[in-house]
Amino acid sequence: MAKVLNILLSHFKYFLSFYFIIQILLLFRFPIQYTSDSGYYFKLAQDCISQRGIYPLPQHLFEDFIVAPLYVNIITLLLAIFNSSLTIGIFNIVLNALQILLLYKVTTKIINEKAARISVLMYILYLNNLGLVLLNLTELLFTVVVSSSIYFYLKRKSWSWLLSGIFCGVSIAIRPLGWALVMSFLLIIAYKIYKKEVQYSGLLYLLTGLLSVVLLFGSITNLSFGKFVYTSDNGPLNILMGANDHANGGYYEKVFEKGEAGYIEHPENLTFYQKQEFWMNQAVSWISAHPVKWIMLFPKKIFNMFAWDDISISKLVFNNFTLLNFLKALKEHIPLSNILGGFSIIQIALWGLLILYHHLIYYFIIYFFIFGLIKFRKIVFNNSDFNMLLLFITIGIIMTLIAVGDPRYKYPYMFIIFIFNSLFISKYLIVKEK
């Protein structure tokens, strides 16, 4: 394996160039038809363009929730320049390039340049990054912003910690998971202050950057929308889906149907925050009555996050078919002809090969991460930077356990797992085979 890895690393630039050529070909080859969350973000952006306003608009007051406000506004700006899904695809390619650059920079800073090349190589082999170019989701932008915050944090300068805090605030305006990064920073900095390794001023710079973004963005939405909104407000909805009599650890939208705990008879009469308050009360009530049953759902939520990994792979072959749909069909004994009837044998075979290849890569990445943490635990746990990254993953997973598990939710952690694995591979596989 070391020989194969060295060959790939020796042709690193060519491999990287080929990766971006593939992205461009995919973008112009596939007609993009946004569905689900991708379609909803696109629809919200179109609302803002037609009304010449920023998200959320007054008309969104009676939606079920406010979601990814900064992301929607960025997409709105892009579509205002050229109103086509192609614009979003090009934006995603730029984000992919930035993500690779940041992955390289951060890994070099924490470990070394060779490890950085290994981490980038894993990023390329991990095909979800490729499939996300064809989608309109928050994952790429959020991870780029989080990576930027980590990069500036690692510089350990007053100005860089200010920038790190600013990027933390931007990440929260895209997804509430950004709070996990803030908490990981604060815990590490507080420990270093206790050990007298850093000054209080560093913490103040980071918090100043964070609060400036939250207050600025929240104030802007307050002026246009009448509510201080700076991040997604769909937490109670997700918590209720993971806290009801029929909860299975994943999405359970039937909880909002008539006769179920989340049902609202006339939702059009309630504002988003009134709905969220109702759903939170329902969730808290159920959790209070069934604390053990709720905790027993945690392993299922972890399973839903990590057992499989078709975040975007199917988009490389099909438009509206995923591995999850395939598994549901098998579980519910739905004839495969019903879901595969519209596709050619070549498409089905290609999809199967991609799913097999990707999951072999994915399971190797997860296995090596766990194996490496155990084998190189002294190196990892004696390094404050590694501890900070592990805290981000841990706190983020805890936040997920409160709600529901989904394969998409682990995507921001894969960037960090690549960094750890680059250390483990360079110290175990390469050294061992020499």
C-alpha cells in the first residue's frame, strides 16, 4: 500500500488537476434538478430575488422554520448575477478548491507537508465532495468557513483570533453546528489560560469577532424582517422527530401528521417561532415522560449518521435516487422494478460500482480513524490542536444526539478525520511497510 500511496503522492499535481476537470465535466454534463433541501433553498432565493429583499422576507414569517439564513442570502446574491443552477455549481467548485487549500494548510500547520498531501488525497478519493458540486446544500460552504476559522485559530495571533471568531459567527449564520466549534475553542483557550500558556486577550479577540457577526447579521434581519434572526430556527422540529412514540433515530416526518404529537391544525395561522415553541414543548414533554427510551435512541442516531454514506454519490448517476431509497425499498419489500424501472442497465451497474467503491473508501477512513486514535493516543491527546478538533466532533455529535441522525450530519467532521488519518497513515502504513 505504501508503494501505491507514494505513486499517487508523486503525481499529486496531475491528480489534483484531473479532479477539477472531472468537476467541470460533471457540472455541464448533468442537468441539475434540485429537490428536497436543495430545492427549498433555491425556492427561498427565488423569493428574495422576486421581492428584491433579503432572507427571511416578511412572507416567510409563517413558514415552519427559518433555515440557513446566510447561505440563502449568498445563493440569492449569486442568482441575482446569473439566475441559473449553473451559477451555484460553479460556486461549489470554487468552494471545493478552497476546501482543499485549507485542508492542506491546516494539516501542514498541525503535522507536516507530506501528511497534508495525504489528507488532500483522501479528500479527492472521498466522492461526496464531488457529488456535492451538483447539489445546493450548506455542507461545502459551512465546512469551508469552519476550516477558515480553524486555520486562523492555529496562527495564534491577536488579529488571527479575531478573524477566527468572525468565521465562527459566519458558520453559525449558516448552521447552528458552528456553536460546537465555538465551544471547542473556548474550552481549549480556557484550559490554556488556566495553565498560563495564553493571555485573556486572545479569548476577547475571538469573542469580539464572533459577537460582531452575530449582532451585525441579526440586526440586519431585524430591520428587514422584524425579528432578530441570525441562524436556523428548526432545532425544535428536529428534536421532536427524535422524541416521539415512533422515533427511530432518523427523520420521522409522520410525527407532524394528524393525530401525532407534532400536528398543527391550521399551521398557516402560526408564525415560525410559535410553531417551534409548540414543537419544543411537545418534545420536552415526551422526553420528560420517556427519558430512558429517548437515551436508548442515541445508538440508532449514531448508526444513522455513520453506517452508510450516500450524501451525494447517487447524484453522479441518478437525479432522484439514493442508497437510502434503495435500502427502504428492500426493507419494505417494494419490488426493485418500481424504483429502478426508469434506468438503464448501464446506469444501475455504474451506480452499484460507485456505491461499492465509495463505501470501501469510507469504511477504510472510519476504521483507520478509530484505529489511529487508539494506537497513537499519546500523540493525539497530548496535543491541544488535536484535542480542539476532537472536541468539535464530540460536541457536534452530542448536538446531533439531541435531535436526529442523518448521513449528511457527519460531513463537516470528515475534513477533520482526513487530518487525523494523514497522521496515522504516515506514521503506521508507510513506516511499517518500509
